[in-house]
Amino acid sequence: MQFEINWIEGSNGTSTSADLLTRCYLALRVSGRQLFCHEDLLGDHQVKDAIGVSAYPLAVWFAANWWRLRWEPGLASDDASAMHDWKMSHLLAAAGEGYAWPNLTFASDGQSVQLNLKPSYENTGSLRYLERLEAWVPAEQYESGVDEFISRTLEQLNDYAGQTPLHQLWHTVLDERATPSLTLQRQLEARLGYDPEEAPESLMTLLLKLGAAHGESAVQELACIGHKHAGKTIEEAEQSLAEAGELITLPIQNVRRLAELLGDGQPGYPWEKARDAANETRQHLGLNKGPLNNRKLSELLETSPRLLEHNQAAHRLPIGLGEITDNGQARVALGKTRKDSRRFMTARFIADGVYGSGIGNWLPCTDAATARQKFQRAFAQEFLCPYNDLIEWMDTTYPDEETMEAAAEHFEVSPLLINTVMVNHGHIPQSELEAFQQAV
């Protein structure tokens, strides 16, 4: 991810405003693609890679939203107010100042930052953006690209008389990034959906205390539930864990190969590593191909099969929560009533056992779009319903609805899981999965 800046000659001469001093032709290149590629509608309709703007308002926007852009995941909410707030911190067009910025959003999963670019749908205004892209950029590359862009903008302001708000803002951000205690606080605020220093003191105190007791990374995951629900959800889950939690064994907590797989430093999406990890786990545990029934799964977990069965009396929770005890075990609150959901949640706990190590550490299973949660979900899919075994059993990569329902029953998983697997492997379009989700 690299911003390409061509300063407009004379912009740093007699100009007295930060906006005029940083006028430029600006392009953004990601994975060999020019994201600002557009058609000039006012001139001779040429296609150009760079837009004529001031770098200053964009640099201010990146600096002001640095923590939320770097750490806050995508938001799936029907709350118009919450969505508006999220877009103001993640949609490039919010940089404003009268410029026609592209429809580009940024969302983090903690390890990478997703860039989602959509073309212009109307020919109104001075230009029409042409590119469509959905790409994941490693967090280090994202940080490097933004840091360089802001630094070059500040260098261009050397002739400015005095310090600009950007100077002050960027100095604060760099100081926070260099101070571990401030970094932790800013990460929590961002994942909750707050701007710096806007989170209630009581909530921050609670999360910092829980982080010290149950693992900072686990509490960071719980913060991604969002500020409107995090406190109450954590309280309910902690209470359910204490009152009705059941012990299971985490069969892969100490499998060195899986730890190496996660920490090898090689690029790769969380779901890709999760599939490899699930297959490694099945091989390590000596599991045959095909379905993993409740009897076998409960034996692996060293628990009663009833834990995996439908339980209408179970306390429903929006998340699952586990806590590492000793001897490779964890006390868990599944938070689900349906058999397939309870099986899926236990498989997620197996996956998260790779992350949780010390006694007392929590294993959070949420709906958040973080790398850790994506890893859990993809691991559980492959562990309970291996893709190759699924295709072999269905004997087709283009199954109809009846075949997928039969496959769900055979592998003892939900029809949604089967649909999701088929979408993830490109066999059915995303629109069919969305229609299925709406129908159920």
C-alpha cells in the first residue's frame, strides 16, 4: 500500500494555508492496482490514476482516526447512528473539504486491514471512479503506507508559519504508539468503537482489570462486541461460566505444529491457516475421514455427550466463553441451545485453545470480524465437516438445496455451515448465501 504524491509546482511558494501548501496529484497503489483510477468528466474524458486534491485534509483524517482504522473491525449493525459514526472513521470520503474522494472503506481484523473500493455509480460531478477492489493488506504495510503519507505531508509544510493541527495530532499519535500502556488503552477504545479518550472510565477500568486477570488478547476480542453491548454481555457470560460452565479437554492446546503454523510469520488469511490447522488436528488425533459424531467428539473433549445435545434449558448468550483451568482443560459456557450450534461452539473452543495458554485465560467466541474469530469459525467448519469429505459425499460441487440439507444432517452441522463452505470455495455465489440467511 503506497501513496504516490506529485506536488503541484508552486504550492509551497507564496501559499499561506496548509491546504494550498499541500496541493498535489495523489494516487494510491495496492497490489499493483491504482485505486484512484478515474475518468475526468469535465475535460477530455481521459482515464487518470491520480486525483488533484490537497493532501492535508486526508492526512488529518488518517491521523485523527489512526487507532480506529488500525484496530476496529467492520460493523454489522442496523443502528443508523452507530453505522454513521463508523463510516465517519472508516470511509475515505469523510476526509471531505469539498474533494470528490473515492468510495473506499478500511476495516481491520487486527492482523490485516481490508480495503473495500467501489466504483462511482453516477456520472455527476467532475470525475467517475472506475476501480472495484476488495483486498487485505498486512497491518505492517498499512501502517507503513499511512505513516509515509503523513510524514511527506508534514515535510511539505516546512514553509508553513507555525505548527498545524496535523503536527500536534501526529505527535500525540506517535507518542501513544510508543507508550505500551497508552497503546493498550487506545486499542481497547478503538475496538469498542470509541475515539481516543471518549470511552467511559468505568468500562475501561473493567476491561483493563479483566485483561490483567484473564489475558489482554482475550479482552481485546471481547471489546469488539462494541461499546453498547460489551459490558452487559461480558457480565452475563462470566456469570453463566461460573454457575453452569462445564469442563472439556482442549486436545490441541500443546500441539507444537499448530502453534508454529499460527506464528510462522508467513502471509495468509486466518481462514486459510485455520483449514490447515483443522486438518493437522484431525490427523494428529487419528480421526478418520467423514463425520465426527457426538460420541467421538465427546471422547476427544473428555466430557459427556449430553454437553453436545440439544438443550432448551441452556442459558442463551450472544457469545461463548471459556476459561483455561489446568491439565489442558477449560470450563466453558456454550451459550447455545441447538445441537449443531453447540457442536460448532465446542469446535471453536478447540481452535482457540491454541491462543489461550495460561491458567485463568479466557477463550472468547464472538461474532466479531477479527482474525482470531475468523480462525475459530473456519477451523470449526473444517474440523466438523472437512471440505474434501463433503464434496466426496455429495458427489458434486453444484449441489441443490436438498443435497446440502442432507449433507448437513450427515455431518451433524447446520445447513448454513454447508452453504458457507460452498460459497467460500466459490461453488455458489455469495448472493445465494445471503438469501439463505434471510430465509432462516
